[in-house]
Amino acid sequence: MAKAAKKAATAATKSPKKAAADKSESKPPKKAAAKKANQGGSKSGGTGNAGLMKPITVDADLAKVVGQEPLPRTQVIKKMWDYIKANDLQDKNNRRMINADETLKVVFDGKDQVSMFELAKVINNHLK
């Protein structure tokens, strides 16, 4: 009982600012606002980015590699990589470079080699 009396006495002698600070410290922190429902995210079954999934027609040069049917951009890149790996077109010394065969030379705008980082940019010129 003596402890309770001491607490009451010290609380009464504290300045108003300190007493207010003590009260705010004893409260639990506020919770963050609840997040809104997933809007187009891909983790919880959302629709994803519709622009990336929209089928795009390819021109005749690129169609020799990936096929004639309209495909989403992601599938065009995937089929290009399948072609590159199937024909062993990655440079042996620098794996970031892709060597062009006769079919890819037309797609690569006449270049003998293209960096894998340039691949999407080069392919984009052949999409409609």
C-alpha cells in the first residue's frame, strides 16, 4: 500500500508536461491504417499488369524466331531466349553477349552481337 501512496504523491508533484508525457508513454502505439485490397498485384491472384499481358503481333522477321501468333511481351522474350539457348548463341567468353545467326541478324538490325540488356529494346522495334 505504501508504494501506491508514493506513486500518487509523485504524480501530483510532477509538472503538467511530464505528467502528460507519462500518460502518452503508457498508451500503446497506434496501429497503422489497414491496407486496401490488393489492386492488381500479382502475389494474391491479381490480374497483373494488363499492358504486359496484352498479345502483340510480331513482324515477319521476328516471326521466324518466335512464331506468327500474337503473344504478350513476356512470352516473346521467353521464346527468344529459348531460341538463343537451343542454338547456343550466347558468347562463350562473355555470357552477356548474344551472337547473331542469319535469322537473328535481321532481328538485331544487322549487328553481329547484342547485349542481353539491349535484347528487349531490339525486339521492341519488331512488335506492332
